[in-house]
Amino acid sequence: MTCKQEFDLPSVSSVDLQSLPDERSKTVHSLMQRNHQDHAVLSEPRLIFHNHVPHMLGSAYLLGYPSEKLIQMYHNDCSPLKNLNDIHIRTGITQDNWRQFLGKKKYTAAYTTFFDQELANAQNDWRSVVNEYLFSYPQPLINGFVGGLGHPLIHLAYGYEFSNPQIAAEALSLGCTDRDPIHVYLDTQYPDTSTYKTTSAKEILRRVHTDARFSNLFSIPGYINVSITFAHAEHALLEHWNAWDIVDPVEQFRDVVDVAGLLFIESRNEDDEYDFLLAHLLTVGHALRVLLPSFPGSYRLGVVRQFWLFVLYLYVAQLRPEVGDGEDVREVELRGRDWGWVYERCLEEEFGEDVHVIKVVRAFRMLEEWKNETDGWCLRAAVSFVEGFRGWTGFGAGVDGIVVEE
């Protein structure tokens, strides 16, 4: 790796809901507070699923949903969540022992309680406390933050976008309970096992697509394939991971998010369903665009390399689809349809209550602004998505077979 340039990104705008007087802002702030007080950040089965309420409320708010719609969506989204009163372990995490329970999901509420107090003690300086826990040695918590399909990063981004320390506390809790085992490749200098070098993420994915070492590992997609890949093709995966030669981190990070958008939009099947897991590549990329400007400069490159490994292992898990060039999207005719039309369609259609749909829409809008796009590719992708969306695919066996640490 021969990074020659500074990794500087401009900050994104944030919203301080608590300071805004309008009804929508007050409604969203109140609902976020209620969710924090009433529900755990992990839910059934086996505390594998996640509480998406901050993502849902934040995205719908920014897309312009009215208060009554936000309230309706909140109640619908809360029905499957785990009530905090049903969680037995609510306390017990301290500054001295917080690392002892990493990866143990039954401590989800206890971790949230602990980080709530830590951030509350910091008052207006809560972001520095977040950084203290994320980047403390010897094994920085940030190095496993793509665990749980990247939800710790997504959650933290909403905490930062809405200046909300309670959502940030939930994100830290997620980062502790969903810690990704790939942190071992980042905690210390890991050997460079690459057999080639390229600055192009797309080229690497195309090589992975044709790499026979990933053949016959599994026949259906799904998250369980991640552990199978590391068990049987770790060397091959790390070889491709290390092949990415980062010389311009800002541009190359953006390119990876761009490729994530391409992989997602090309995942549409004959039933007009899109790959659910690949959607998270795009939304985690969006989260990192929000977060990286607030992270210490010395850690940004490592976080992006973690994201790149996340992209690679999910790409393999979802059966290594062919990486196209986005030409089908370029052929989408806008016919006067703009982002306002996209947002309005989300509001009008039933799928607009699906948090993952509106997060994808937001991510495409972010990517367009980030690229200073002039050809309208991201808008065309979003139009195609909301016009044709009929559901999700790519689950495989679902959560069956996922091992949860007790």
C-alpha cells in the first residue's frame, strides 16, 4: 500500500432536532427518545436482528414525510422489537470490565446503559468520548464495526447526523455485541499476501468473480456463507483484499461506494427483487461518508480497508455476481422525474415504509452529490429502483446456522 495523499473529507451537515421548533422535528426527536427508553437495540430471533427505528425515522424525516406518517411508521416498526423490560441483564458494564463481554449479545441493554452514562457525563463533548471508546488500544473497537451487516456504523452515522448521543450510545453497544471477527486482520499489521496490485476495486471484484477457489463453497446466498468463506477460502479472500493498492484514499473510497451502488442496482432479479445483503454495502458506504470526517485522520484508512473487506466477503457470500458497467441504468429515461419525484413515490407507495428502501434512496442521493455527478446515473438508479421494486431477495437460509455467543 503506497498511500501518497491526505485522507481528508468535508463534513456533512447535521440536524439538531432538539433545537428545532417545527412539529415534524419535535415528533421525530420525541419518537427517537421513546424508542431509546423502551426498546433494546437488538431483537429476536436470538438477538440477531437490529432496531432500525433511528434509521427509519431519520431517513423518512429527511425525505419529507409528515408527522402523522412518521408516527404510524414508528408504531409499525416497534411491534417486533425487544422491550427493555424483557431483558434480564440491564447493568454490570463498567469502565474496568467493558471489554470482557465483547461479542456477547445478552449484554446489549447493559452496554447501552453503560454508554448512555459515559456520554451523558461528557455533556456537549460526547463525540470525543465516542472516539475514546472506538479508537482505544490495544484492540480498537472500531476495527470490528462492520459486524452485524454494518449496523454499528449505520447506527452511529444516524447519531452523528441528528446530533443524538443516545443513538450514538446504542451504536457503541451494537459495536460491542456485534463485533466482527475480522478485527484480527486490523488490530495488528497483517501480512500482505497479495499476488497482484491494482487501485481498482472493480477489477478486484471481477477477479474474485472468476476465482475458482470460491467455487463449490455454497450454492445459495446468505449471511451464513461469510463464516464458510473464512473457514475454507480465507487465504484467497485476504489475497484479493490486500491487492487493493490505495494511493488516493478519497477517490478510491468513493469508487468502492460507487461499485457498491452498481452491485446493488444490478442485483434485480426477474421478479423485480433486489439483494438485501448487497443493499448494506451501499448504506454502510453512506454511513462512512458521514462518519469519516469525525474520525481521527490516522484511523480513516484502516476503517476504509475494513469496509473493503466487508464488501469482498459479502460479494462472495452472495455468489459473486457479475460486475457490469451500469449501462442499463444509463438507458433509464427520466422524463422529467427528479429527486422530488423519487421522494414522493416513497411517500405514496407501501414500500416507502421499508426502512431499507428509503436508506438506499438516501445513499444514492448522497453518492450523486459526492461525485458532483452530471450524467444523472444515481438519479436514474434511484428512479429505476423505486419504480420497479417488488421486494427483497438474497436471504438464503436466513439466520439459521448463525452462531450466537452466549
